[in-house]
Amino acid sequence: MKTFKGGKHVPDFKSLTENAPIEQMLVVPDYYFSLSQHIGAPATPVVNVGDQVKAGQLIAQASGFVSANVYSSIAGEVVEICDRPNAQGTLSKCIHVHTAEKQEVETLPAMKEVNKQTILERIALAGIVGMGGAGFPTAVKLQPRDSVDTLLINAAECEPYLNCDNRLLIEKTEEVVKGAMLMAEALGVNQIIFGIEANKPEAIECLKKHENQAIRVDVLKTKYPQGAEKQLIYACTKRVVACGALPASVGVVVQNVSTAVAVYDAVYLNKALYSRIVTVTGDAVVTPKNLEVKIGTPVSAIIDYCNGTTEDVAKIISGGPMMGFAFADLSVATTKTDSGLLCLTKKSCDCSQPSNCINCARCVDICPMKLEPVYIELYSNAGDLESAQKYGALNCIECGACAYVCPAKRPLVQSIRLTKAKIRAEKAKENK
């Protein structure tokens, strides 16, 4: 089967929720909408404290080309605009809406015609961003400077435990395919490739029914990180994206399954992006589920809806175990890019302290970007950002494979993330 060089097979732990149908989560009393649910400039509030809003109403407007609108997922009263912690542990500006007893819904205006320009305008209006985790505004990504010939739909979902894209492919195949066709029309391309790992046989069978001259389904080897953008492009097209370059440089644009459904909803149902599918899983949650969750829902409320956690819960993670962030505070609210909540017991997660590097080079062997994480961490800890950058710190895709295989339990990917942040901060100072 098609794949890339490097990486490693990681136990996928999909069985907890792979057969659990998508369930609509009930309404909770309070919702918190971050103004920074995307890459780029935070959205600007267009509501004030005391305003009454409807579900589907615009509450914060994109503040630049690389930005995205934010919509309320609930009808209620704006009670405050405040700073709240996010999954990464930093503060972000949020709009707090208290739920009203009567729920009214507002939709986007109906589209008079569907063409390249109107699709792009609708995607931007609906506040759609990449829902695989990156959060890049979709309308911007669908207008690359380079000439492209292929739309690649990332259906790999290689992160262990997660099943939100898998369930969408099974339960909403038609919507996924039609959403992909809309994005292909916006790009002006005639080829759509779905890249999906072999461990999703039911989803593969659903997709195969839609294969034709314009749509191809590539079944990929189950290996982590098969769903990383550059690795996925190589596996499906054998095109190599150079370090520092974008996928469009080799004629490809990559989009996520959940994003395709959001595009379908915006164009055909006139619905802005204010809800998404979230997999709640792990051996420490009482009832694992795939939920359609209103964006802005507190994590604590989602876990309560799944009947809480077991007594031996040790860690709760935003996303999957490889690239996710451990929560320090369960009052954090969901955003457009949250695909999973992972609850782990002490037995299923390693909380041991790191020891000294033993120079085994496993991190070098596994790195899908052919980097040397051991040296990036070394120079990072020494404060030598210049040397860390020479060893390719900025080319790291933060997949976490290096930390996974490290016998010394070194926090390699965390060190590289910190290094990248410091390098970018230094560059920002220089630009000022």
C-alpha cells in the first residue's frame, strides 16, 4: 500500500468509538467563544455585553485576510467579553453567552448561484477553517498563488483513538464528497484524491462507491504520521514538498474531511461553522462517544455528558496522544479545530520523568522529516536558537513520533515547539 518514508506503526486504539454513531450533545447553560480559533488575526467582536444573540448569528468578524468569522452556537445573552485559558495554557479573548430558554436559529442568506467566486465568498462568510487541527482559513487556502491540479482530502485520521472523520465518512459520505467537489470547483481543479488509512474498511467501502474519473480513493498503509500534510502528499502523488514550501508549490491543496462537510453545510444548508464532531474516548472516560458538539462548549460539560471519568484518571488531552495538549483546566471551551477529548488512566499513559539521552538515534530513524530531534533539543536547552534552527527546528511538523520512541522519555517535541516559538518571537522583534 501507498505510504511515505520514515514513521512508525502506532497502536490505533480506534475500537473504543469506531462503531459509535454520531450523537447530538445536549445544550448546556454557558458557552465561551474564542476570538482566536484559527491561524491569523483574532476576530473582532461585533456584539456587546447585554446583547441577545441567536444560534448561527455572527458575533465576531474577521479582522484581516488571514482571519475568520466567529458565530454563536447558541441563542442567549452576551454576559461578558473576557480572557479565558485555552488548551495550550495561554489566555485568549472570549465572548461568554448564557443560554436562553427559547432557542432561535439564524441562517446565512441563500445562495443565488454556485460558482467559483460565490463558493469562496460563502466559505469565508461561514467562518470555515481547516478542522484537522491547523485552523488555517479555508477560503485563503483555496486561493493559492501557485497553479494547482489536485485537491487532496486528508481522510487518514492517523492520530490514535480519534474517529470523528471516520464516522463522518460512514454516516455523511454524500456530504463529504459534495463538499470536496465544491472546494475543487473553487480551486479550478478536476482531480480529487481521498487519502485514507487501511484501518477504516467501512469508510473505504463508502468512499469507493463515489470513485469516477475525477475522484480517486487511495488506501494507505496504517502508519504514523500518515496524515501529516507533506507525508500524505508523497504517499498519494509521489510529489515532494521542499522544506519551507507549501503544498501548492507541487500543485496540491490539502483539506480535511470535517472541513468538506462544513463547506457542504455552508453552501447547501446555509449554515455557518458553529458545531463539529468530537471523539470523546480513552480508558478513563465512562462512556466513549462521537458527539456533535456546539463550538464553545466547556470541556467539563462534554465529559459530564459522557458520564464522567473513572477514579484513576491521570490525564485529559485536547486531541490525540501524539500531537494533543494535556489540559491544565477543564473550563477550557471547544473551538473549530478540536477533534477529540482523550481521557487516560495512569496505566495507559507514561508519567515517568525523563532521563539523560542515551544517544540511541531512534528519534532520527523515525523522523518523517529526516531531522535530528536530539540535536534540536540539545541546542534548545542550551539557549542556542541559531544552531537549533540550522538543524531544522522550523521544519518540524510536531508529530510527536520522536518523543514516542525515545527510551529516555525526553520531551523532544515539546522542546522543539518551544524552540520554534522562541525563534519566531526573535524574528518578530527584528521585524519591528
